[in-house]
Amino acid sequence: MRSRTTAGSRTAALLAAALATLVAPVVALGQAEDVPVSVAALPSTTLNQGLRSGVVRVLVSGQEWNWKTPWAKQPPWTRPIMGLVVSGHRILCASPAFGNHLLVEVQKHGEDARTAGRVVLTDPEGPLALIEVDDPAFWEDLEPLPLADPVPREGDVSILRWRASGIFDSYPGSVRQVRSGRHGLSRTNILTLDVATGADALGSSEVIVVDEVVVGVLTARSGDTWSGIASPVLARFVEDAAAGEWRGFPRGGFAWQNLTNPALRESLRLNEDERGVRITRVLPHGSLAGAVQAGDVILEVEGIPIDAAGHYEHPIYGRMLFALLFSDGRRPGDLLDLLVLRDGERLEIPVPLRRIRADADRIPPYIYGHGPNYMVVGGLVFQEFTIPYLTAFGDWQRRAPPRLLIAQERESNMPSEERPRIILLSSVLPDAANLGYEGVRNVIVERVNGRTIGSMDDLREAFARPEGRFHVVELLPGSPPERIVVDVAEAAAAAERIRAAYGVDRLDSEAGALR
Amino acid sequence: MTSARSLFLAAAAAAVTIAALSTPPLRAADASEANEGEGNAISASVVHVQVYRTRFDWSMPWRQKAVQATLGSGFLIGEGRIVTNAHVVADARQILVRRPDQANPRIATVEAVAHDCDIAVLRVADEGFAEGLRPLALGELPRTGSQVLTYGFPLGGQDVSSTAGIVSRIETRGYVHSGMDAHLVVQTDAAINPGNSGGPVVQDGRVVGVAFQGFPGFDNMSFFIPIPVVRHFLEDLEDGTYDGFPDSGLETSALLSPAYRRERGLPGGTSGVVVNRVISDGTAEGVVRSGDVLLAVNGHPIAADGTVAIGDARVTYQTLFDYRQIGEKVDFTVWRDGAEIVLGATASRIPRYDRLRNLYDVAPRYVVHAGLVFMPLDSELLKMFGRNWAQSANRDLVWHHLFREAERPEEADREVIVLMRVLRHPINSQMGFNGPVGVEAINGLPIRSLEDVVEAFDRGEGRFDEIVFEGDAGIEALDREEAKAAHKEILRQYAISHDRRL
């Protein structure tokens, strides 16, 4: 009883300190650690009582679409991940498991009982998700853990996990570094904590704490360490979501080269004491679009100098990649002041920060919430070229068709108004209507019935308006067979036959409302 | 179905040259009794070919690699003339041929070599070499199912060995040595092992082919070059120079789709393939049009799957171009605007395809400037990225090599210059360089050849040499005076005797 009180009051003290940091940050860790606790004296059942009440187990069941047969789904899965109890009776997870989830259940205190949860917000650019649990009884003995801001750059941590057996694991580890990093399929650089530990099979949203303060949540392995999303990022997500104002992570949207070569700097007319990086590509839908041009040198961001290798000196964490400046502590709509060197002139350019939605990319990096956008005409299967389609090749960097890899590298994030998407003839379902084309797959479609194809809607309109008795599909030159002709009447007559023979419930993903 | 070339690109990866095979168990020679006397006469004219070669190193183009010794076979076709495989004598520095009945090898030289069909003719200067030997006569394409005998010097012994086999099939397939050409081949179950390369394949006392390649791991599947290809080579050579095979210049697709046939307005019963594109500088340029249906070449009707009958085999119609010398007449029969017409053309070769071939007997071209090594993009350069280069190499370079011709025909002839390597020195060591990358321009001059690289550095003004790369690689700069001053020192430090080979 005595020990429980001690642990509880200590948590409360920490909680108060950390909650305050959300509003007025920078309370160094360890400041509240003035209550001596003799751990050895505690009965084992109450060890880590605060931590046990702040971490829950989340069972996510879901099902991905099958990109090779886009009308079908893959075998369903159930993944146990950890959830962090946060204020407002919500649970925070850092996991790519959300998006194609179908069922979310939560378990607390190592108990078998499952309580239904609801995903109220996800952002794959974290990846982060917030879960609500409607049953008030679930919250009775749960307590949010405080979130650290800043996070420590070194020192010991514990990695927390509930096992299926009900055992609460607390693995020892140590902070390797705080850096700018990306997680899962995200393209946004966010504040990242790397943790070295002997524990294995992590990366399922395990909670990283120092004493009883959360410093991050693990997402994946990164080389010889495990990477987590640092707590300040988590706190901002929770806070904005609570206010109903989460607008996503802003991102610069550009490619750059370093200027480590003094001759190059001088030829670009940088002064001897100036550093910076040169922009080589500006994405038309990113924050820099319309403000910065390819060829510009970024000297400073918000008055902070960028070095020749693209780093800046973070006041707390030291040397960080400058992409972090576009997301760290900022929201879409914020203005970021850049100092840019263009043709020898130094320009101050305010840049309104933007979030880049995955579906704004020409080849979307991920698709959640709906299946592939496809249609089947006369057994020819057409669909959007997406990164999930590419990753369905397995070790895709080595196995995918070379022309698709080239498109991925060159055109992924370069949308165009005329051709917002690349449309593939992905495979052929052999039928009398498509005799001679059985082996065609993974080719880029240029035109159908004379119309340039830049989206599935273009394709639908083109097939709705054949120029005569034939549908004519023109592929990218060099991609055999380059031109495909099917008979309009035969294709229509084949529809039912193909649907039945290949188990295609819908020949067009837009038809019906199975999504 | 597309051109013979694309067929080959897909097929080539699986096969290797005989010379590259690991030593497999040998079969006993089993020439049949009936052939014994004749066999002895043939054996006498089969020669052992020992070659010492060195390859240039495309990753350091100024240097040659260590000497390698390889073995092959050959056979006498005339006074001191010996036929063997091009891959036996490629990059040879010294060639020694030995008669089976003599111990002393003689020095031979290459009279002509055709890397596009893997055949070479050697000449032995020593007049006494062929004394008492009967040159072998050339036969015809054998029938499938008929028996053939192979002769040669496979690893495992010093004497000529012969094995018998059946002609399993006749087809058109990629020639691994060139890496892009496809010609007729004959598949046999006769044992053809490392060392057999260049040896004759004989039927009824006449040579019907030259043993040349197989699949590692497939004991009963070897290939020889049949006589039509050998004849093409020898006839080509009659004027003293080897010109090579004509290219059709046609990209076609099979017309197995009845809908497509109706769309082209083809009457029932006709066959043929549809022309997708006509490639510049090829035989069909200016004669055949995209959208035509190609019904026949030189009067040989083409089936809807693109095959023609040659002997008792069906092979791609592109094989018909192997029966024409460059400059000879070719007739195309096409279906156009509802009528069948015959169009005359002159067989021609597309020189730019050489970039797509494996390169032999040529030294890589390069320019080194202040430690920057520039080279033209070709197959050998891409092979530096490993077997899987189509996936692992710089994507822009792969696009230029495999896709640009089709997607941007107006740029078909463009040569791409690659910054292959940076030889580190204080004047360039801080340059950003993340592996081979295409060069767009130097000092404002668009770079389309190595000569452009030289000119661009020569004509630079101002303090810096400015280099623009392809894609997201950006730009780089060198201090011109420092670069010039360091140039010779870099060459010396890195043991480069010449800063260019244009």
C-alpha cells in the first residue's frame, strides 16, 4: 500500500511537469527525480505500476488489397502492437498497421479481455494513429504517461511491451542518437530517437521511457539500432488532434545537392564564410513550389545557417538534417523564412508550409482506406501505378521491370495536370476476346481510343467512346506489343464470362460500393 | 513477338558461352563404326587453339587486365585458313594452333572476326602447317532428328575427341558472345563442353556447323552455329572486309488477335505481323510504315506469330535478314490501305546498335581531366554494375541504353557521356560523386561525345569549369587553373600514361 502511494504520487508529479511542457516546453528530464525510491523493496506485483497503467496492448486486424489481382484482398492479418495511453481517453500508436485495418481491440494490464476501440485519426506520414475506447470502464485504472520534451540525447532507457502471455517486459536500452528520420512509408523527416538494445523483434509501437516519462515510440529497425518517433512529435499530434486541428506534417518537397566542394561554392558566388545546399528539383505540390527554383542555394532557414552537407545546429540536439526544419514543431500554413542565393543575389523568401498528400504524387507511396483503382476491359486489367503495386514484386528494387523502376525514380512525385497518374496494363485474363495478348503485363498505357491516358477516369471515358468497332490501346513505345486491338462487341460480350471465370466481382473498382 | 533483338535480350541472361562453363564430366567419344574411316580424316583437320588474351578494364579504361589462357578448337577450310569461334580468339594477344598429329604449335593471326555471329577465320603463316591435311567442306542445314558428330578438344585430354548426337531443334536464338544478336542455332544433345568451342559439327562428311554455346547445368542441350550463318560470314568476307548482318529496322508484333486482323482490314486466310515502328537506318526505313502488316520478306510468307519456315523449322522472320548481305535487295510484301504491295529495299545495318553489344578487340574510349574519368555509355560500362545492371545501375543510364531509342526516336543516335569515376586529389576530392552519372553539359557546351568533353574543357573561360549532370545529381565545379596544374600529377599518381583514347 505504501509503495503504491509512492509510485502514484511520483507519477503525478512527473505528469504535472510534463503536461506543462506541452504548453511551455523545455523541462529537462530528471528534474523531477528527487523522490528516492528503493526498487528492491517493492513487491513485484506493483513494479512499474505507473508504466503498466500507461501502456496497453492493441490488436489490429486488417486486410491489404492484392495489387496483382486488384479486385481481391490478401489473407487477413492480426497484429499485436503497443498503445500509449494519452490524455483525453485516447491511445496513441506509431505503426503502419492502420489504414487498411478492419478491427481494433485493446487489452490492458496483461488481461485477456478485449475491448473494442475506434480509430479516430491516422497520419501515415508518422505513421501515427489515435484510438478511442467508448467503454468508460476501460479507463478506470489507466493513467496517461507524461511525454518528455526535450528528449535525452544519451543515457539509459526502458522499452515497454505487454506480451500475449500477460507479462510486462521492460527491456533495457540506451539512446544512440536523436536525428531527423523517416518511418514506415512516410516521406516526412521528423524528430527520431535511435535506441540500441539487445532485445529483438521490436518495432511494434513499443513505448520507450526514461524512468516514467515517455521519450518515444518504436517503429522499426534501422541498421543496428531501433528507431522511434520522439515524444515531442507525439505530443504535438495528440495536442492538435485533441483540439480537432491536426493538419498533417508539413514537408519541403524538393531534391538537393550538397555544396561541400569549395570550387562549386565559389562558382555559385557564395561568400567564403557562406554554406548551404543547392536545390536540384522542386516538387510542384510541395512547400517550396512557386517560391524556390531549381538552382537556388538555400543559405538559411529561419535565420539558422545550413551547412554544405545539409545540416544545421539544433539548439538541443546538435547537428541535424535540414529537412527537419520544415516539420519540426511546425504546422501546415506556418511561414518559414528562407534566405536563398539566386544568380548571385540574396533573397529572403517566406514559404508557406504545405502538407503533401500521398494521393497528390503521380505514383502514390501508399493507399489506405480503399483498394486499387482498376478496371477490366475484355480481360485486359488496367490500374494505377502505385508504390504498393511495385512492392508487390517482393524484393522490388531488384525484381520489378526496369521501365517501372525508372518511372518510379523519375516521376513518383512529379505530378502533371494532364497526366496525374501513370496507368498500367498490369495483366491479361486470357479469353477469346484478347487472343494473342495473354502474356502482356506491367506496361505503361499511353493512349486508348486516341485519347491520352493520365488517370483511370481518362481510361473510363476513353473506353466509353470507341472510335469504331474496336478499342485500340497504345502502350509506351518499346513496351511490347505496343498496340492492342480488341473488338468492342466481343469485349462487352466477354465481361460476364471473365467475371465468372476469374472470380472478378467487379470489373471496375468505381462500379458498386464495396469500398 | 517483337524483333529478334528484343527476343534475345530476354533469352541471353540464361545462357553462357561454352568457354565460361565449368568443367563438367566428359563423355567418351562414340563415333559410330560406320563413320570411323571418314571420322579419322575429319579429325586430322580439327586443330587445337590455345589463346592468350587480355581484356581492357572498363572501370579503369587505360589499363589491361592480367593475361588469361583459354582453349578452343578450330578446323581447316582452306590453305592455312582455320574457322573457329570469335569468343575463342576475342582480345587475343597470342594464338597458337596445333594439329592433332603434331606436337609443335604454330602462331596464327586473325584474318577476320565477326563478334555478331561468333565466328572468326585464322591464318597460319607457316606454309607447311596444313601439309597433308584435307580442308573440310561445308554442308547444309541438317534436318531435325538426324545424327551429327562434333569434333574438338574439350578439357580433359590432349587429343581430338568426337561425340555423336541428334539434332534436337533448329531455332533463332541469342548469341551470348555478342549479347544482342540473334541468328539461327541448332540444338543438339551431342556433348559440347568447354574447349569444344570452334570445333566442327559434321554430317555425311561435311561441316554443318560450329560448336559454340550451351546452358550450364543442361548436359544434353548444346548449340552450334549452322551453315547459313557461317556462309554469310564467309561470303561477306570475300571482298576482304567484314561488314556484318543487315538489320530489318522493324519492330513488329504478332497478329494472333482476330480483332486486330479485322481492324487492319485483312482478308481471311492471310497472315503476317503488324509493324509498330520503323527504326531509322534499318533496311525498312523509308519503305515500310508503322501500321503496315508485313506479309512476307523475300517472298517467304510470315505467319501470324512472326515465324517463317526455314528447312523443317519455324523461326522468326528476322532470320531472313541473315540470308542477305548488306547492300543486297530485300523485298517486303505488306498489307497497306486494303491492298497487298511489294516494296523493294536495300539491306542495311544500324551502326548505333554496336553500343548494345558486348565489346571485344576494342580498347575503351575515355578522357581523364583533372582526375575526372569520362566514358561513353555502352554495354561494357553498364556491366560494371553487375549482372543485374538493368535494376541496379543508375536509372537514367538504363533508360538511355534500353528505352530511349523507342521513346525518343529523334534522339536515337545521341551518345551519352558518363562521369565514371573521380580519381581523388585535393582539387576534386570535395566534389559530390555518388557513382557513375550522365553528363549534360560542361562549360555551357552540351556533351554528346568525348570530343565535346575535350573541347568543353579547352574552351572554358572564367575561374571555374562547370559540369552539369543528368537528373537530380546537380552540378559541380573545378577551379580551372588548379585543375590544369594538377592534371599531370594526377595522371602520374594513378599510373595513367595517356589522358585520353578518343
